Amino acid sequence: MARFRRKSCFVLIALALVVFIITAILKSLSPEENNFGSQFPLRLIPPPRGMDKDIKVVVKPAQMMQAEKPDNLENKMRDFPEPNYNVHAFYYVWYGNPQFDGKYVHWDHHLLPHWDPKVASGYPTGQHQPPDDIGANFYPALGPYSSRDPSVLEEHMRQLRTAAVVSWYPRSMKDDNGEEIDNLLPLILDAADKYQLKVVFHIEPYKGRDDANMRENIKYIVERYGNHPAFYRYKTSTGKLLPLYYIYDSYLQTSDVWEQLLKPNGISTIRDTPYDGIFIALLVEEKHKNDIQAAGFDGLYTYFAINGFTYGSSHHNWRSIKTFCDHNDLVFIPSIGPGYIDTSIRPWNSQNTRNRINGRYYENALNAAVAARPQIISITSFNEWHEGTQIEKAIPKTWGKTVYLDYLPHKPSVYLELTQKWARKFSEEQKKWLE
């Protein structure tokens, strides 16, 4: 997500139901055998400043990949491994372009100012100008696409089908740089189901979030989307199949507020009702562990792809966090990513850049996550381009004096393949734990 926490300069006030498409990776693990749940997330990187504005550029439309024909799809699906519902990836559907949205959305992201005016004065301001100048340091293989383009949804489902992940936003609300996306959900769910994937909701810290309107929003999700075959449900240790929800920035509301929703005797309780679920809180600081347990959450996740950025995102803390979760009957979902760079939208934030090191950063994170023996691993992200955490295919691109980062010497699909490799290993290790 294109946000900077702790002294946040960019606060999303949208209810964002970030959709996760469950990875279709491991042949050996079928949904019936799965006692847990799973998914993954990612970020973006920008072009360098100071480019020559007088350079003449011939702009060519991005070449979108064509959707598979039904007969070809049926044949290819026979070769796909069965889904692994213990791997989740954050998938963002907030992108737009003139062909499908009448304008560029998110690709034209503003450069965000530092909160200290003295620091901000030393950095550029303005807005990116797609299609060649986008708010990312990497350039997508599909060009600056629209999340409403059916061919893009098809291609994303194919990439996710062999690796991981999906994300979205809900009714009447949007993030500060995007458009409402709730009307996209039927298309996303249908596309996910076509590729045997599942969709999970990630609820953002929308304005005025409290126990009462959270209950209404959960009710809306279940009643509108709960019967769709792609709607994700988590199999609990007691055999129940319940929807799973990630709650971003859950610490912004006190434990007293969450207790009203998540404790059986709460005023707005959702427990033992048709809208009950598995609610996963965001762990940022160490003290949040006890708050999460006291509030009645069912588990916790760490979201950030920056090792060392927060207590929760620091790999060396994951084993002790898992021990805490085991003692308190909580689901632990560490979040891993391939790297981080957001200087295309936060030019002052280079200290938080994490180099991909040709895939080693990603593999180190995956290794740390598997070693912690979690029930689920999440990936940040499939396509959060603004923060350079994407595992989606990226290509080399130069525009004027701007040179985008890329995955060379590897091919554009390298992070999808690494995800599949480690998801297989995760599945094998989980079988050993459960023996």
C-alpha cells in the first residue's frame, strides 16, 4: 500500500477491502486437506528526478496480453497445480488508464511531501505523467494498465495461479488517489473462480471506523459476496469454515472498541452469528501483542515488507511472535516481500529502501517465515508498484534520462517462480509439523 506508517504523511481514509487471491501452487495440498488459510503481498519504485523536460518522446500504447480462449484455458488448467490456501498475496485493483477509466489512476501518483517542511523543501514536488512517467521505480510488463481491463484480470489470475495473490476496495469509499472499486468485486471473484483462486478482504482504517459500522460492513460483505465460490473461508481447528479478514491499522481503535465487536458479550458482537469470522489484526509494535489478544482478535499479521521497519516486520522476532500466538490460540501470519523502494512517491524515504539483491532478499524472508512455522504466509505484494514490493512481471524500460529498475539478469517471472518454489517447500514443511 502506498502509505508510510509511524508519522504517517499519507493516511488512507478509505474502507479498503484488499482482496487476496489464494495461490494456486502445490499439487500435494488440496483445500480439503488444508487446516489453515493462506496468501501474500508487494510494492513499487519511481523514476529518478531531474529528467530533461524538453526531450521529445514518441508514446506508444502499452501492449496488453490477450485473455486466454476458453478452450486453451481448459487445456492449460489440467497442467496447473492445485491451489495452496495457506499462501496469501496482497493484490491491488486501484489502477486505471484512459481507455477504461477516462484517466490514469494511481499511475499518476503525486510526490508526497515530508512532514517536516524544512526537509520537504529539499525534495521535488508534483505529479507523475503516465504512460512513460509513472509513480513507481519498476515498470510493469503490462504497461500502466487498468484494473478494469478484462484482459489484465485474466493475465493477473494466470500469474497468481502459478504463484500467489489479489486485493480490492469497497462501496462508496476509496483511497486518496483512487476510485471506488466495490463494483469491481464481481469481476474479480468470477476471474478468481475461473482459475480456482480465492478472495480475502483487507479492511482499511476508513474514517470513523468503529465496532458498529464494522459490523455493518462485515454483514454487507457476507450478504453480497459470501455465497460466491471464490469467497475465501478458513478452516478452523474445530472444523468450522469462516471468512477471514485482515484489519489494517487495527491499533488505531482501542481494545475496548474491538471487544464490542469481537467478544461474545460485546454490544456489536459478531460472534456466533451468521457474520462471524476470523479477524486478523496488524502487529506493528511489541506492545500490540497483548492489545490484540485482549481485544478478541483471532490472529495477527505483519504486512510490511521492510525487515527491521517495525517490531512485527523484523524477521528475527517471528519465532517469539509465533510462540506468543501458540500460547494464546492465535493465528500467526508473517508478511514477506521481495524488497522495498518508494522513492518515486516519497523521494525523501530512501533510508527504508530494501534492495532485492537479485531475489536473495525475498528468499531470505521466505526462509525466515517458513522457519517460524506459521499457519499462513502472506506476500506484500503482488502489485503494489508504488512501494516496489510487487512480484508481478516487470520489464526493463528507459524514458529520456529515466531508467526504471528491473529484474535482470533474471526474467520477468522470476518472483512468481520463487513464490511457487517456496510455497511448495512451505506445504512440505507443514505436513511434517502436523504429523
